[in-house]
Amino acid sequence: MDHRDVKPGRMRRIVVRYPEDPVESVAEADALDAAVGIETLLVRGPLFGVAAQDAGETSRWRVVVALEAGCPQQARDSLQSTLWFRAKDEAQDRTERRALLAAVARLETERVDELTVLGTRYRVVRADEYAGMGRDGIERPRPTDPEPAVPNWARGAKEPRVDEGLVMDPDAPMTPTQAAERLALTGMAYAGSRYPEPVRADSRQALRTHPDVMLLPAVFRVVEIAEDELAKGNGAGWEIGSGLHATAHDVRKTMDFSLTWFEPRQRGLIPWGADGNTDARTVIAEGTDPAVEELAAYVRAAAPLRTERADEVAFRGLVRRICRARRLLRWGPDGPEGPRPSDIDTHPPEKLHPFLDEDGVIHFEEEEEDEDDDKDAAEGDGS
């Protein structure tokens, strides 16, 4: 279906297909079980990224900046950096570099949500993050969510990035549970009194201008709640404890790092000036530090993350859980939804990189200041 055949306010057709192999069939059954156990949805709020549509494409967009930024300007800043480095490292000639740098210059001073560079259309796009809530609280990772066959616990090891290589195709066939979830969420809008009226109005307007939805791949983050609040059944008391990750294993690494490296330093059990590889495990192995017993409690709390692939850790009155988060992106006749008027930026546009000329030469401010000083000195000498 060509995007020009989709009229404003009307949904695209949904093509449903059967699972293609045994692995996808298991994932489909897993998704159905999860849907039965979800009683409500918790909506966290908007996330922003950048999508690009190449020349000749009519409906597909590829993600070039992951949809994980907290405000539109952060996504614009990431696009500015993407284009600047492309001009620096990939431009084939001065003409190509000039076009890229012209786009960078606009992003340094304007709140630009869409621009075309060298035939590619870039757009800041918006999604809503939400998570399922059941009797056990906020949804955890599912058994069929991607996990490494051999977990790598080395710090600094390269892990999959959120939305890496993602191409968004609103006309792609989907499985029955995917189609059902997409249909069920087409009418999702902000309605609670805690949302200001401009936010609610923009949300209602989006149902008309972008009537379709696209469900992006699941992402994972740490959420936290006090043990006594959880015991009271306060399901709405969960708070965010980390950024987004592409896999649950990445979140376990984050939790392990927090428990064995960061928090011991925060509590003074390990000096901030200690070697970067020093953590609670290495201190315990040496066995000479007076804080060994306290550090051992942190190691015991973190141990199930490695030995059992645990999704939850309770320690010092705080429950930390791996949350399986979803993102819903609205779609209209002209593609994915951009920022809404009521979306708030935390900072204005700004210059993020040194001046790059058409020949690919970087000019740092210090060099420019030295040249000005030399010029002033020469003028003062009468030379």
C-alpha cells in the first residue's frame, strides 16, 4: 500500500501472517500468555529519536538515532552530531560536505524537526513508553526475549544498541498477537487529570492525524520500589532506576555494576580514587579490607544476577526489577509522528562541535583566538 492511498483519519490495512518457524511460534505463545496476565498499562511518557527516509522509499523509515531521548532537543542534538561526523569522516567531496554542514548549521541554532540532506529525509520522531502491569507488578522480561547464549560480564564489552539497524515498515505483515496488540492500542491517548490540558488536546489530535500505531521492539530498564510499598500492593510506586537497554542481560550488568562498584563507593566502602577495576568482589578476594563483611552483603545480593539470570533483586529495603518496556509510535499518511506542540525541551539548540570547513579541516576555538591575538599584536607594532 502506497502512503498516498492512506487518507487522514483512516487506518492502514493490517496484513496478518502465521508464525514462520518454531522459534517464532513459541514467541507468539509467550506473547499471548503475557497479554492474558496484564491487567493495565503504565504510561511513562514520550521518548524521541530520529528516523530517515531514503530517496525512492514511500513508506519505510530507518532509525538513525534510537528512540530513547527524554525531549526533542536531545534528538536534534544527536542528529547534529550524526551529520557532523558524517561530514568529517564520510563525505566524498566538498559539495557533499557543504550540504551536510549546512544542515549542521541549522541544527545549531534552530529547533528543526525535519530536514532533507543529500536526498535523505530526516525527521525527529516521537514514541510513548509504556509497560504492562499484572498481579506480580510491572512486567518482567519474557522467556523468549533475546538473551546471549553465553553472557558476557566484562565491563566495556560491546552490547547491542537500542534500535540498532531498525527499519520501520507500517505495511509489513505481522503475527496475530502483534496485530491484536496494535489494534488494541490505536486509541491510546493521555486522559488523566495529571496531564495538562494542552497535552491531552495534542494527544486527542494525534488520534486523527496519525491514526495508526507501530510497536517498536521491546526494551529493558531497571525500575525500583521500596519493599514496604510493594508489600502494600502499591503498583504505581515504581520509579525509573536506569536508562534503556536492548536486552535484559544489559540491565543485569547495570544492576551488578551498581551493587558491586558504584554503591560501595557511594557509601565510602571503596574509595572513589581506587583503581577502576576494583569492586566489592576484588576487595573480598584480597581479604584485607576492614569493610569486607559489608561488601560481602553487596556481592551476595548481586550473585543471583549471574548465577540465576535473576530479574529482581531486593537489598537494603529496595526492590530492583528488570522492566520490559514497550514503545508505541503513531503513524500517519506522511509517516511517523514528530514532536507535539506540548512537548517540552530542556535546553535550546547549541553548537556541539568545532568548526569544520569544506575541506574537512577542523578549526578549534583556541587556534582562532591565537590567530586573533597575533593579528592584534602585529597591528600594535605597526607592521
